[in-house]
Amino acid sequence: MSAAQDDQQQSEEPHSNGNPYSDDNVARICGSYIDIRRIKYYKDTLTGILRKHGCNRILDAACGTGIDSMMLIEEGFKVVSVDDSEKMLKYALRAREEKKYDEWIIEKGNWESLPSDLEAFLPEIQFDAIFCLGNSFAHVLDEHGDQRTQKLCLKNFNKCLKPGGLLFIDHRNFDDILNGGSVPNHSIYYDWHQIKSTVMLDSGKPKTVTLQYYVQENTGMIEFSLSLYLHKLENFTKMLDEAFDNRAKHDIYADFKPMGQVPVPGFYIHVLEKSKE
């Protein structure tokens, strides 16, 4: 049993449903430990799919500090970036100024009101593709107990895509975590010192997981935690299909490689192509 497995616990304790990235220190750390170069096959897979489908205008709906957005801009795509965390956006805005990406549009946006948020500064726009990567969607918890908020957000992504448009959305391999597996410190997105997981129970059933991150800096070890909804692959796949009226082409990748090539992936990436009719 690995150390990470030893650290996994189950708890009935309450957790916060607030925005974890409202902490400026967390925003800074996330920006520092995510490299704009990414892993080559990550970039090649994403840009390859986009170009195959003739995508040009992209909405990065979980832009954070702007890493994926900058990668896309450097590859020649037109990018609009939104995030609900002003602390994260501060770093994206700073990067836009430093790199002189004058056409890069960055605004505050909430997935629950995404169509109207976009309408305020880009009326009637629909995108060729939408990104919601970096395990971002798992931050939408389920305070009502019926996943209504998550379903609303997914339907809003659908509304903001043009016919034939693509949604890229991912989540951790929560199935493996529930089965006692470890949370990898290194992944396609980042390289942490250590991550510990605590599964949170609701009426005796696992519902969320709290990940405790440990980051070694010159001043010492820094810790922060994130509470995430436990999306099982089968259930999340079904919810995505329903948000697109069961009419979208739906491909799933394991760490951006074909399913079956990675025995225990850290992340599952879903790519949905909206119906053209």
C-alpha cells in the first residue's frame, strides 16, 4: 500500500462550498506549478482535435491563471477566457499585459449564468469549442442533492457552442480514489510534492473528496485543500450525454491518450461534438 493510500480517510465532517481560489496564495501557487509548455502530447492532442474540426474561436471557461488560454493563443487560436475567481483572473490579466496579447478577451464569468454573462460583452456569440479542464468542474458541489447545479452548468456549455462545436471537459479518476487508489502527485497538469485524500460521506455514502496539497517552497512547506465532487466515470458520462440531449458524439481519453493505453489514468478527458442539426 502506498503512502497516499495510507493517508486516505473517510469523514462525515462538513466542508466549505466556497470558491477555493479566492485565496490569493492558492492562485499564485497554482499558477507557479503549472507550466505553460505542458506535456507535448497534451498540447498536440488538444490542438490536433481543434484543427481537425476547423475550430478557431475558443472559450476557456475555467481559465484560472490563463495557462491553457496562452497555449491556444500561441497556437494561433482566438481565445475568450472566463473564470469566477478574481484572484485567478488577476494573474491572467497580468500575463496578457506582459505578453501583449491584445486580442485576448478576459472577463469574470460564472457557469450557472454563462450565456447571460457572455451576452454582456459578446452578444449572440457561439464558440467553436469550449474548454473546462484541469479538474475544474469537480469544484461544483451538490448542495441540493440532485446535481441540478452541475446539470445547469453543462447545459449552459451546450448553449454556448455552435452546432458541431466541441466541449472539452475532464475529471480525476475518482473511481480509483474510491477503490483505495492513490492520488498521483505528478500528472498531465502539474507536479506537487504530495497530495492526501479524504473521502467525505453524506448519509454514509461517498459524495466528495478533500484533497490536501503540499507544496515545497523556499520558505517551507505550504498546504492548502480543495473539496471536489466525486464524479464516477459512468455517471458523469451519462450526465454529459443528457446535457447534449443524447445527440452528441462523445469520445473519452485517459490522460489524453486512447482509453486502454493507460492502465490507471489520473484523469479522464471527455470530448463532445454537438449535433449539427
